[in-house]
Amino acid sequence: MIPQFIGAFIFSSVALIGGSLVWPVVMKQERPPILQTVHDEVIKTDIGRNAEDILGVNTGPIDVPQTVGSVSANVVNQVGNAVQQKVESVVTDRIIEELVKRFDTLPPSNKEEVKAIICKPNQ
């Protein structure tokens, strides 16, 4: 009887704690007052904060300025990377266009030389 009681207590505690962590994500609405109280107590512990981070339901960052700063830095990095990739693509395309134009203006004998050098088998 006592082991069953302990098991039921542990199970209900885990369900209550887990529910308080994932409620906003699953239900798409605010936590009820009881779950909010449980949530507020759970996130005061290291295990509660880690569980919230692992589940990806961290709804209230403790350090908002740092979070905003890291998000904005991340956005800047992503935009910078996208711009860099686009610039590299445009530059590569322009180089290829210029090479093709120059190749087309070569005399036929020079074209054959270039073809021989490019198509030369590895030794």
C-alpha cells in the first residue's frame, strides 16, 4: 500500500511539473493559476530551468537584454552570411561570364591550346 502511494505521488508530481512546463506550448494559452504557481517554483531550481531549456518552452528569459542582444547578433550573422554567399555567387558568375567572353574572342589556334591544357589527362 505504501509503495503504491509513493508511486502515485511521484507520478502525479512529475505530471504536474511537466504540465506546468509545457502548458503554453501544447495548449497555446496562458497557464492556469495553479500551474503558474507550480511553474514559478519549478524554475527556481536548476533542474527546472534545465528541463525548460531542454523542452524548448522557455517563455520568460531571466536576462532579457542579453537574450535580445544574442538574438540580434544571431540575425546580423545570418544576414551577413546570406549577403556574403550572394556576393560570392554574383562574383563567380561574373568571372565565368568574363572568361567565356575572352575565350570566345581568342583566335582558333589559341582556343585549341586552351582546350588542350584544360582537357589534358592527369599524369
